[in-house]
Amino acid sequence: MNLTRRGDRVEYDSRRLWPGIAGSGCRVRAEVGPLLGHDVPGWTLPAGRALPDTLEYFLVERYILYAQAAPGKLLAGRVHHVPYPVREARLTEFHDTLLPTAGIHPPQPHCHTAFCDGVEVEIFPLQPI
């Protein structure tokens, strides 16, 4: 996976090498905007923080990681991080063959885009569930 950031433009390019079908991947291009809520009157948290009970909060504030160890074997682990500083974003290009190769077909057109400059994340040991 490659990430390139030029000012307010961000680009992700990813290609699968293994396991599964080699060559499938994803290309994402987006324009990054200001912090979420920066100009919303009555925003009750610092700009960039997703408000509880909103779609943004549901999509962004995840504190459990799931991974498939083998077919039928699911693992889960706790994740700790400060709240993400979420930025508004606009998708300018999206080409994906990775999800369809895995049998996942998301709705079209894509309905949501957000961006975070990043936070430090601590992942605790994964356990079978």
C-alpha cells in the first residue's frame, strides 16, 4: 500500500500480493477539508470530534478489532486510542477490485467519506471468539 499526501489531496494505492488473487487492489483519491464541526453553531465538542449518536461517531469510534485467522476462525482484540480528529473529505476517485474479489459488493455510489491525519493506536492481544 502506498500513501501520498500533497496539501489537501490524499492518494492511496493498494495491490494484493497474497493470499488470494494477486493483483486485486484499490485506488482512492480524495480532497481533505477542515475538521468536522469547525463551523457548526452549538458543536459541543472540540472541532474534529465526532458527536455521540451520529453516523460519524458510529463509523469512526471503533475500539475492537476483528480479524479472520482462518476460515471460520474469528479473532477480536481491544484497541485504545484518543478520539480521531475527523476531517471532512470529498472522494474524487475510487476504483476497487479488492472487495469484489472477496465477494463483498458495497452499494454504489459510495455514500460517505471522511479523513483523519492519524493517531497513535495500541492494539491488545487478539483472542478467539
